[in-house]
Amino acid sequence: MWSDFFNRAGHLLILVPTHLASHLMITVIALAAGLAISLPLGVALSRRAHLRYPVMTAVSVIQTIPSLALLALMVPVLVGVGALMQWTLGVHVSALGFWPTVISLTLYSMLPIVRNTVTGILGIDPAVKEAATGVGMTPAQVLWKVELPLAAPVILAGIRTATVWVVGIATLSTPVGQRSLGNFIFKGLQTQNWAMVMVGCVTAALLAVMLDMLIGGLEKAVEQRRRALGAVCGALLAAVLVLGLTAPALVRAAGQTETGGRAVAVDGQEFRLRRPIRVGAKTFTEQFILAQLIQNRLQEAGYDARRREGLGSTVVFDSLAAGEIDVYVDYSGTIWANHMGRQGSAPAAVVLDEVTWWLATNHSIRCLGSLGFENSYALAMPRQRAQEMGLRTIADLADHSPELVLAGDYEFFGRPEWRSLRDAYALRMKNQVEMDSTFMYLAVSNGEVDAISAFSSDGRIAAFDLVTLTDPGQVIPPYDAIVLLSAAAAEDGHLVRALRGLIGRIPVEAMRDANYRVDRDRDKQSVAEAALWLAEQVGTP
């Protein structure tokens, strides 16, 4: 087992430069922006006591917002800002990736820097400042030659704290489409690839420790008047700054990329799109596999296709509507319930037709069609436990529900499907637990919870010997996997033809097997390997 773990870790190390470069870039830019805002603000607050409390309270409130939530909230905000700037100035501002990440990280960096700047300046002995004024120094000279040098150790301590925070929080940027070391962590958790998780965590920790040590050395140099140490640490920090700003370009120039594509010959001619095609994916194994499958198809058709994985359900839909991504796979029931706000269910064909019409009419999104399988929500529990309790349907579960604990993913209990199930079958669970889908299966197999919200195409249902309870009232809407294209991508006939070969050609058995190849404990395959296997099953139409 350990040899397999280290083999996986070694294979992943070749991808570290790409993710580390992006992670370092957003860290450096966010910290630079945070310093540019926070230092002047801290100085101003040290001189205006009446503003100190309200401004510090506002800055502190930012820290109470969960970092992942702040990142996600930036996407719809930037969609609106981008639309306004496009309309007024003709300037495009991306709502995914760089901008929401840097803005959020900058806001998170402010509190320790502002607070320590104010504390450091106010902590200086008033007699020292009076003496400086007495010898004829101007207020500006007092600030630059007395206050800031004396407060520097305290200010640098705040910068150290902000740096560690930013490096850590930057790993959460994956769901908004920014490549970082978080890509290893999110993807590893969803595919149960613990080597991938460790590579992401260890690399992020090493980066945080390195930056903390350099700033700590600078702090010590200022405090102890050690110019040589200060010069060395300052030079190294400057090198990190330059590297952070240039690393992504250097890595691209060196050919280190995980998701890039290249132009190939099509009908005897080289075909190259003017910009890369961006393939979106949500945060679970099936989405990773399908995104890789679509990317491979597009690259074979001559496109430079790149993946943006680990996006939240709402984020990926809004991004497609805004043209930030070009193609991804969603599910008809998700559009029906979450975005159209429809209650109850309907036949699969009806749902698909209405979803297709609604997407085209309201968002100029083209639904290319169903891939051929359904991945619906289902309540699952261990087979032996279900047999002992005589449970075959969700209706059977109702009488036992006050004694049982149900686990769901982060979205499930807030979705219309759960409310419909709960009300239709009078489910009154003893407790409802939210957890990462990776750990739900472990929890139900270990008896820590009694049932989980599973997905019908998930290979782990068979792996953990679970049984899904049928939905006799057909409360849960159909969840056909559908290929969605942005308005711009839908106008590209060559792209449409390249993807149409996937429509209706993936049976649920093949999708379940592909998922299991990635999720299983032994002989685990990579997402790329599973996608290639699935492509072989799909064949060429």
C-alpha cells in the first residue's frame, strides 16, 4: 500500500510546478495589494481615533465570512461588474479564476496588517514623538524616520500572520476556477487519492513556512539592527516577488501544463481556435472524468482545450452563462430544480425538453443532448441493514426515520429535492449530517450514519455493498447527464460536431465502472486513465 502511495506521489510531483507557480502568483499579488491598502489605512487610523473603531470593525467583519463563501460570492459580483464594464468601456473582466481569488485574498490579508500597524504606532512612547517634533521634524518626517522604524517589528509580525493566512486560504480558490495547490487537495479528496492530497498540503505548508521564515528574518533584522540579515532576507523576498509575478509564464514556457492543448491537423489543415476552449467540471469524480473525456475529444479535433475543475454547482452554471467557460456536463434535474425552480418531477423527456428550451431562451445556452445515462440523487444504506429492517423504498424509511441519521453532501439538505422527499414521505430524521461526499460512504459503511444521499451512477454503491431505496412516488426528478455549450461555443459548428459523437453513447454501467476505477481502494486508476477507458467504450460514431 505504501509503495503505491509513494509511486502516486512521485508521479504527481511533475505537476507541482504548474500549480505552485499559480499559487505563488496569487499569493504575492494579494499580499502586495493588501500591503498597499492596509499600511496607509493603518497609519490614517492611528491619527484619527473617531474612525478607528468603525473601520476596524468593518475589516474584522470580513474575517467572519467563511473564506470559501467569500470566494464564491465574488463570482456573481464580478459577473455584474464585468457586464457593466463591457457595456460602458468595452473591457472584459473575468468573473472566474484570478480576479475573485485576488480580491478575496486581499480582503483577508488586511486585518492583521491594519491592526498591527495601528498597534505599533500607538505603542510608541509619546515622549519620543514629542522629542522628534521638538527638534524640528515635520509630521511626515516623524512618520518615516521615527514611527514606522520603531513600529516595524510589530507591523512585520502582522505581515507574517497575513502571509500564512493568504497561502492557506489560496488553496480554497479551486472552486472559483483559479489553479492553485488546492487543485491537488480538492481533486484528491473527491477521488480518494490521498497522495494527491498530501502533495497539495505539504507543498502549501512548505511555501507558508518559507515565506514566514523570510519575513521573520526581516523582522529580527529590524529589531536587532542587523543590516546583513535584513539585506539577505530582503533580497530573497524581492526574488520571491519577482518569481511570483513571472512563475506562471516561466512554467508555460517550459511546457509544464496539466490541461493545455495543441493544434493538430484536421482534414489536412492545421486547425487552431483563436483562444483556448475552457471545459468546466464540478467537484466529484464523474465530473472530472467527463471533463477529461471532453478535453481529449476537443484536442483530437484540433482545439486547445483546458479544464477548469472543482467549480461549485452555481458557479459553473453562472460561468457558462457569462461565457467564462465554454462547455461542461450538468444534469437535467439540477437545472430543473435549482435554476428553473420547478417543484416535483416529470417524465425524463419532458424535463429534458423544457430544460433545453429554458436554457436557450433565458441564457443563450445550448443543450447538446444527453450523454445516455442518468445520475440522480438516491438514498442508500448498507444492504444487510436494509434487509434486516425490511426497507426497500423511501416510503418504508418513513416509520424508522426518527431513529436514523442521514448524511448528505454540502448541497443536499439545501436543495429542493430533499425538501420534496422530506415532505412527500414525511421523513423526520433523528439527525442530518453534512459532510464531503468522499467520507459519506466511509461513514455509512462504518455505521456512523444510517443512510446517505448517494448518486445513482456512483461506483462506490457497489464497492461498499449499498442498496438504493426506490422512489415509488417519483418525487426526485430525472437527472440525465447533458452537455451544455456557451453561446459562443454553440456557434462553432466544428466544436459541436466533435462533441456530438458523445451524445447518447455512455450507458450508466460504463459510467459507473469508470467512476469506480478512480474511487476504488485497490488498483486505483487516475482520472486520465478512466477517461481513456471510457472513450474506448464510447467508440467512434
